[in-house]
Amino acid sequence: MQRLLIPVFDPAVKEWALEARLLRWLTFLWLFVGLAVLFSASYPSANAEFGDGLYYFKRQLIWVLVGLIGFNVLVYTPLRYIQGITDWAVIILLGLIWLTVVPGFGTTVNGATRWLKLGPALIQPSELIKPFLILQAARIFGNWNRLTWQVRINWLVIFVAVLLGILVQPNLSTTALCGMTIWLIALGSGLPFSYLGSTAFGGFLLALLSISIKEYQRRRVMSFLNPWADRFGDGYQLIQSLLAVGSGGTLGTGYGLSQQKLLYLPIQYTDFIFAVYAEEFGFVGSMVLMLLLGSYATVAVLVAYKTREIVQQLVAIGVMVVMIGQSLLNIGVATGALPTTGLPLPLFSYGGSSMIASLMCAGILIRVARESSTGEVVSLADKRRSRFGRGRRKR
């Protein structure tokens, strides 16, 4: 029970492969830094809205606890067992994604209907589906040549339905991230470029059509190009984010001393949490964070390189794309390099669904790292059963 609830204190880790141990500590470091930044970034808003500066932080700790239990279950469960339920998980979450757009079921926040109310909590199916989408895409494209055309078409239709369901919420940024993840997994599997090229072109046209139809998405793109043209409207958020990043200077203003988080920068504890981090820790702190992300990506690539199974390799690639790619997209938005989107910064931004999905992705990657080492493919329960069987044979 202690290992499930507090996986930091796990004596069995010393038996793991080096890559798995590195990923584990990088994940915990990433998580702890994220919690510290969230505490600082969310305090003024929580205090102003609820009279409790710890309101968001305390709720995030609950989601972290739930996520860590899922993280540890995945770390200690053989990948073949996890993939045994992945297809059903994708189908169930696909149904929940489309349920959000049904009147009376979805909950609208900031103009987007992406959440379902589960008692006092809100869940976001488009976030929770990410780890399962990685697993299923790796399973389908990794075994592509063994599958019949009927199975291939069925799952391609399901993947398209997932992307369309997320797009109509509307959530263009998550649609693009999930689409790029599936596409890169397919690329890693060795699918013909004729398939990949036509799919990429179709995705580009779909994104262009969405931007053309939805006025608010078009305004976001225009404000990104010149936020000062509407500095009190669509460009306000980006300008405040740039002021925060620029105010950090070389060494930052110091932990907890951000000025922009004092109700100047909107939603500073979710999509623009990096701006608060950059203001408080400066250019040096930002480079340390980039070093952390680079280290995580390097180890993930090393795991993908060392694994002997194509499906495991594709899973490692998919997790790296989601964790690192989403982080870079979030940072790009906060620094004005990309149009404003609603992508959270993994393990930093406030949100239960994002936290659980990120920790699940990290757990899956560590499981792949364990199995990619010298034959470590059985769970601890399997080992205990094996020892029990040997004891019976001796007697």
C-alpha cells in the first residue's frame, strides 16, 4: 500500500534498468517543480475567488494522489496486460468525448464544452484518452502487416472519430496534438509515405477549415501575428504573458514574487503557467526547465532505441511526443512563438484530467523502459508465483 500511495519510497526500484530509474526520478522532479510553481501561480486567483489561496493547490494534490496510484499500477503491470484493455478504454472514452457535445451533458468553461461533471469534479475525456490513444495506435500500426483490411479500416475510423469529437467541442489544439501523435506513431511503424502524405494533407485542410469557420480561432491566429493591434481584446492575454516572460530577466524576480500573476495575466495557473515560471525564475530557470525536458526526451529516445519490440518502440515514441511535444507547444504559446491554444503544461498546469493522463503516460514509458532491459517482462506477482512453484517442485 505504501508503494502505491507514495511511490517515491519504493525499495524495488534498485532492481530496475537504468533508463527506468532515470525516467522515474525525472518524472518526480518534473512533478514537484510543477506543484511548487502551481502553488505560487494559483494563490492570488484562489484567494480572490474563494478566499482561500490554497484552493487550487489542495485540489491538485488530490489529483496527484489519484494519478500516482495509476502511475504505479502501470509501472508494475506488464504492457501486454495493459494493451488488453486499451481498445475498450478508447471506445468508452470516445463515447464520453461525443457525450460532451450533447446538450445537457457537457459542461462549458470559457466558451468550450470539453468537460463532463462527475459529482463535484469535472473530467475531460479528451485528456484522459491520450495514454490509451498512444497504446492503441502503437498496437495497430505496430502490427499493421498482420491485420486484415477490415480491422485496419475499423480502427482508422475510430481514430478519425476521436479527432472529430475533440474538434467539435471545440478544441483544435488537442485535436492537432492527438493527430500528430497518431501520425508520428504511424511514421515510426514504417507505413508508406503515400498514406502518410495524404493523411497529413487532409489534416491540414481540416485545421484550415476549422479556422475559417470558427471566428474565435481566426481571431486567435490574427492576434498572435500582432497582439498589439487589439491589446485590450484578443491580444491582451499574450501581451501580459510576454510582459511576464520579459520581466523575469536573467535570474527572475524570485519565487512567489511574480507581478503578472496578481490578476493581470488571465488563467495564469493553467495554460499560461510557464509565463509565471519564467517571470519568477528568469532565463536561467527557463533553460533549466528546457534541460529537464531535453533529458526526459533523450532517455525516452534511448528507451525506444533499445527495445526489441516494435510496439514498445512506438509506445515510447508516442509518450515522448505527448509529454515533450505538448510542453513545447505550451511554452511556444506563452512566449508568442505559436498562436494561443488551450494546451496545458504537463505536470505543471492545474487540472485533474491532465495530471492523471500525464502521470499515466509517464508510467507507461517507465514500464516500456523496464521491459526493454534484459528480459524484464514479468510483474512482481509473476515472480512470486514462479518462486512458489519452484518451492513446491523441490518438496
